[in-house]
Amino acid sequence: MIFSLKGKLTKKSPVLVNLALSVGDSEIEFEIHIPISTYERLPENNEEVRLYIHPYFYKGEALLYGFISEEDRTMFRELLKLPGVGPGLALRVLSGTTAEELLKAVSEGNLDLLASIRGIGRKRAERIAFELGGKIPSLREKIREESRADESRKKALEALLALGLKEKEAKDALKRASKRIEEGAPLEEIIKTALSRKAENEDN
């Protein structure tokens, strides 16, 4: 399963981007579908960006959907669980709003935001609001946890780079410490875990 892709943005439009990743001496370019809310936060072409990925398999074809934040990807996945909501409609929802804005609208009973999105209308907006309404507490907590984990990951990477590790070494070390990140461990503990496991690998 692909968690995220970080690479050079080679082409972008409001609905689709191309992301080039260097793998050894080769370069792989991925085509990724995105919502407009992600497009608005992308850097310029030829700059690096990380997108959080949701693979979707349709009629034997693997499609990639990308989001600038884990929170938006989580909401995309929740929308896909709803009756009659496919990836195209879920993208349109997140093109008009972010995950946090959508949760706020649903919790306040504001259906105008959803109903104004092409392909939804009032009845489907009511259905989506009803389905999501019961999940708001757990979704909010999950989104908060993902936001904290993402921030901890970024800070830990910066710290490891400052300690002299090369970027690939630092990222590999963080992968091995990912459980501590997900558990919400303090930054110092995450860094110590990453460094200790790097040392263990060098000794083996």
C-alpha cells in the first residue's frame, strides 16, 4: 500500500498532476488525480511536494488519488464508504471544501455547502450529512491524530537532518520509528528510537 509520494511536480492542473520520483538512476513519473483544494496548495512546477495517496482499483486499472494533507485523504476514504459515492464525486466534494470545513458544516447542519456541489443536490447532501453525522467525534479525533503525527514526522526529520544524517538515512530511520510516531510519543523519544534503530542496522 502506498502511504505517500514525494517528488518533483512536473505538470499540474486543477484535477490531475504528474509527480516524478528518482529511484536510483531512473525516474518514475506518476499520474495522480487531485481535488481543487489540493491544487490550490501546490507549489510551482519543478518543485518538490508530498501527496498522501489513496490507490483505487477499477476494472483492472490502478488509479492514484492524492491529497496535500492526511486529513483530506481520510475524509475522501470516508466519503467512498457512503452509498452511491464514487471517487469522482468524493473528489468534487473535497474540491469545494477541506475535511475540517466539511465536518464543521455537517455538525452545524449547514447543507448549503454540500448541496451546491455539482452532482449532489439537496437530497444527497442530506444523506451524506446523515451518514457522516454519527461519525463526527471519531473522525475529528482521527484527523487530529493524523495532523499531530504528520507534524511530529516533519519535526523529527528536520532534527535528524540537523544531526548530520542524509535525507534517505533520516527517512529510513523514521520508517523504523513509525510506530512511536503513530502512538504520539514525544519528539525526543521518536528521534532516539530512530537513531537507535539506525545504529542497530549498522551493527548487523
